[in-house]
Amino acid sequence: MAFNLETFKTNLLNKKSPDEILQTAKDANLKKTLNAFDLIMLGIGAVIGTGIFTIIGVAAAGGPESLGAGPALVVSMVIAMLACLFSALCYSEFASMIPVAGSSYTYTYATMGEFMAWMIGWVLMLEYAIGNITVASAWSGYFFEFLRGFSHILPSWLVNPPIYLINDYRTAVSIYTDMGLDPGVEIPRLFGFIPLAINIPAILLVIIITMLLVRGIKESTRTATVMVFIKLAVIFMFIIAGAFYVKPENWTPFAPNGFHGIISGAFIIFFAYIGFDAISTAAEETKNPQRNLPIGLIGTLIICTIVYVLTALVLCGMVPIDKINVLAPISAAMSETGNNWIAGFISVGALAGLTSVLLVYQLGTTRILYAMSRDGFLPKILQDIHKKYQTPHIITWVSGLIVVIGALFMDLNVSAELCDFGTFASFTVVCIAVLILRKTDPERKRPFKVPFVPLFPILGILFCGGLMIYSLFTLGTSAILFPLWVLIGIIIYFGYCYKNIRKIEKENN
């Protein structure tokens, strides 16, 4: 068959109408069990975790490739929150209008067509699957910090296992080098040349979370709710107890690195907000989604912002900026006051927080890949629903395997930055999509409407797009890997997705 340029362009821009998307979802038979409270618990479960227990220290004090915001971190948080708020309003309009799995991938398909839908779905994997690697690795570190508190009871092999069995290869090499040891000697090699460095705790956690998600979303949500209450109790304990140790002089200078430090802090702390959009991936399993989804999205963002700002104010007031521990900032700050028992509770809260984040991220990964498979971008077998649990069990195991493999070699800091890039891209596109659908389908019923259109969507585009462009020019490894990831996605689309969708269309006609 001769190549037809016009047909090719038409296929790339081929859209799925909201009515068609809704009908497809209706036929999928996913179980509807979630209410507004469940969604807020899922949202807080995803948002309050890695950011508040680890990233907040780097955002305040700075890192290898970034400037610290200092006490002006509260301003950085407001900037990051605004970027999320305008996007959250746009997500709410779509989620109430098209309550199906897939999040921004589905919304892009309805407004920009097939090619852009695939690219956003591909980029979303950075936000969720790659983000899971970051969280699982951080969980492993906190887990052993917790175990070391029982070193007088537990056996030494459990409290202090070999470094190469609790870290990925790059991290293990870095740790051995800092210790003055030769990584080539310390890390065993399989078949004499393959370095054997495996983060076993992270891998076991991902497997357990995957098994829980296969069992059912309601069971997963109940688990996330328990984790949310534990970590919120711990965080408020830190805020209340820490307030008595705040020294106002630690808040000066307020912005030690000026505007650049504040913007750098906003990019870094943005990772702490990632995950609230995972609520929209559970749309097909939500009761009364037109009402509950907007409540879940906006409610999560407001609650989390209040918690973050209070925590940042207390942390920066307790400890001088140059003395903040960037690995475990709030537990270390409390330890400095002599309240080791509170620091111990904070470690428990960190484990609960990171576990709930991993659970919700993994849920988001599976629902997005499920929607993409249903549209022909991925093999049909991934659509299978478990007969007993009514969950997409095959894609759940596949996504778990992706995280397990990535945890073997992905660098924690780079994966966190890549996760940010993926999120900025998807948020920007959702804001654009709202403007497009308002123009192309103005009469469609919208249970929730973004106020002050086009101003709010444009502000969302400027905030998210501006932070992403700024980071492309200031970061190192991740700024190279993100365009590479996009290029790989383009190759996969034209090498497999385009042909497979045309094949499905031919079979259906």
C-alpha cells in the first residue's frame, strides 16, 4: 500500500470523543468503591511522603546541582503549590467530565489526538514508574535507620547487612568510595563480570505492594488510609514539639541565595507535590466521580500545602540552614534537641509515608498503562481483568516488574528529577487541553468548571512550563535523559503503536 501523507497526518491527530471514551470505560467493568474521603486519603498518601521526610532538606539547604532556598522555602512551596493549583483545577474539570482511568493521557487523547496521547502516556511513566524507584530506594534507607535503633536486640547481620544488598549499584559504589574502600573488591560479581548490587528491601516492598493492588483497590485504599493517619500524627507531633525549639534568628537571612535559590527550591520541592493527580487515575473506580473527584484533588492540595508550610517554618527555625541534615531532616532536627523518642516516631512515620506513596504511585502506573493498552498502544493481554478481584492484574504485575528492574540501577536523585520533568509536561498539557476543549466542545456538560478561563489555565502553563524550562538549563544528567526519554517514546510509537492501532482499526471495520 502506497504511503499517503494526508492519511498519516489524520491518524496522528485522530481524537477520541469524550462520549466514546466514556462508553469504552463503561464496558471495562472496573469495580466502583471509592468516595471523596477515600480519594483525599489516596491523595495525601501520594503527596505527603518522600518530599516532607527527605526532599525538604535538600530544597532548604541545597544539593550538588541546586541552590538552597533557606527559610524562603515557604515561598518556594507557595510557587510550587500555585503551579499545582492551576493544574488541579484543570484536572478537576476533566476528571468530572470524563471520569475514566488514564489521567492526563486520556484527556490528551480527547483534545490533541493519538500521537500526543501516546507521548503524554509515555512521559507519565516518568512521573509514576520512575518516581516509584525513588520512593522505594528512600524507604529502604529509612527502614535500616529504624532497625539500627534496635541494634542491641536484633542480630548484626539484619541491622548492618552488606551495603551491596541494600543499595543499587551506583549508590553502593559511592558509599564504598566515601568509606575509602575499593568497590571492585567489595561488590561481588556474577559470572566474574556482572556486579551484584541489589536493593533487596526495596524489591520486596514493591512485590508486597503489587500483591496488595492485585487484591483490590478498596483494600489498597484502606491500607493507604492507615498509613496516612500514622504519618500525619507524626508530622503534627514534630510541628507542635519543634515549635518550642524555634529560634527566630535562624530565619535570617530569609533568602540566602536570592531569587535563584527560591526558584531552585520550588523545582525541588515540586517533587513533594507529585502524586495528587494520581487521584484522577482512579476515576473509573469512584462513586459519583463528578462530585468526588474535584473534592479529592483540591482538598488534597490544600491540606498538604498547609502541612508543608508549617513543617518548613518549624524546621528552618529549629536548625541553622547550614546544619540541616539533607537525608533525614526532620528526625535529625528533633534528635538535636535530645528528644530521641520523638525522632524514633518520626522514622516510623517516614516508613508509613513512603509506603503509602509507593502504593498510590503504583496504582497510578497500572491504571494509566491499562488505559493505554485498551486504546491499542500496548498489547491487548494487559487489559485482562481478574475474575475474582476485578483488578487489571497482569498490568499490575508488569508495572511492579518495571520498578523492580529500575531499582537495580537507577540513581535516586536522577530518578526524582526525571519524575519532576514528567509531571511538569503532563500538567502543562492538561492546562492546554482545557483551553482546546472549551473551544471545540463548548456545549458539553461540565460538572466542575475551571474559573477565570483562559487566565487560570494560562497561569498553569506559565508556572509549570517555566519551571521545566528553567530546570533544563540548570540541571545536569536528568536534563539530558528527559529529551532522550521523549525520543525513545517517539521511536516506539512509530515502530509499534501506530501499526498496531491501524491493525486494530482494520479488524474492527
